[in-house]
Amino acid sequence: MLLMPKLSATLLLCASVYAATDADVVSFLKKGIGNNPNISNLQVDINGKQNVLGMKGWQAYFVSIEADVKQGAENRHLNQNGTYFVNGDVIAPELVNLKTGERYNDTIAPDFSASYYTKANLISGDMNAKNKVVIFSDPLCPFCRKFVPEAISYMTKYPKTFAVYYYHFPLAQLHPASVALSKAAIVAEQNGMDNVTLKMYQVDIDPNEKNEQKIIDAFNKTFKTKLIVADLRRSSVLKQFDFDQKVVRGMMVNGTPTVFFNGEKDTKKMKYKDVKVQ
């Protein structure tokens, strides 16, 4: 599920960027997106790049785009990650292999940074386990609610085989209630509760609910806790929530669930099933 339509939708499919350097790519994107009169305070940064295997001469640029966008009478601040492909004097927002049909936007991603494997994000297994599995998820994403509990329940049985790291990625535009729900889960984790991530997917709440008290009430009903709205404002909770969003941006994650297996993006999300467990 996509977070939002790309801000870069205003760009042409491809355009000339003579002798492209990093600065040229940034300048081109700024001009293309910035021409939209509804966009202001535009910031474009390159987070990394890598060669596209099997596509000679092509490089993937991992770009973060931040801007204020006017939508009707409302002003919104948006943070968007994107991948652009550059070959000589051509830049394109997507790249498809004509022979295989592979869409490289879906498969290519930066390698997972070792600095993002933190104890606070480890929800199952030993940090020294043979396999590291990373999950980015929104607890109210319909596909997440089917996939994540099953995947975590399976890997939790084999702590020596899998170290499972979880990063809260509520898609606020699609499921507003997921923001408060994710923060409530962080509160519970910091209070020492076990199996919070799994149980979070059982909370019954309208994904469009914006009333934090109602969301907290639904969380307390499921967890038999007595959290209050003020708990969501704890500095330690906000720090963890912000860290997770930093990882989301750094790893160019745009949808949920997104899975990395041993540092590489697992587009099919099933590599853990191929591992010989112990």
C-alpha cells in the first residue's frame, strides 16, 4: 500500500540532464517539482545511489523530497521518498526490464544500515541470531494485519535463527488512528509489557478515527491497561517514534509492510520461510 502519490508526479517520464552529477539531479528535480505553484519550501536530498544490476550504465538514486503542499484551503507538510534512475543524460522516475517485466522501483533499495539495528526495535530473538529480519508496518494496514502477526509468530519460535526488528510506520493519511495506536504500543513496550507488537494488531478501532481518547480506550480494552492520552507525549515515546520515522526515510520505505532480510529488501516478504530453523 502506497503512502501517498509521489510529489514527483509533476515530472516528465524522462528528460535530459547533461553529464549528470548529484547536483544536476537535485537541481533537475527541484525545477520539475517546484514548478507546481501549490508546492513551497521544497527540499530535495540524495540519500545514496547504486548501480542497477543487469542494466548497464543505469544508476538508482535514492532521493528524499520534503515540501509544504497546498491542497484546497489546507496546507500539508509532506515527506516523500523516491527512486530515480539515471543513465548519462537521461533521468526517469521508473525503470522496467522489457525482457523480464521487472520493475526496478519495486525491487531496488539501499542496504539496511547496521546502525538501525537497535535493542529498542528488537522484538524477538537474539541480536546475534544468524538471520536479521526487519519489518516496517502500520498496525491498521489490512495486508499488515494478515501478514505481520503470522510472520512474527513463526519467527518467534526460533530465537536462535531469527532476530526480528520492528519499526512503526503508521500511514497517517490512510489510517489516521494508526499514529496514536503505534505510540500507545511504544508506551506499553517501555512499560515492560511483552508481545506488544503482536497484540497491537488485535485492537479494534476505526482506521479513520482521529480522537486519541477513543484510540487509547480501544488499546486499553485489548491490553487490559490504563494508559492515558498524556502517555503518548512522553519524551521517550516521541524519541522512539521519531527514530522509527528516521529509519523509514533513510531506507526509502514508502509502503507497508516492507521487509528486509539480512540487510536486503525482500520484495516477496517470504525469505524467512526458506531458512532452515533451529
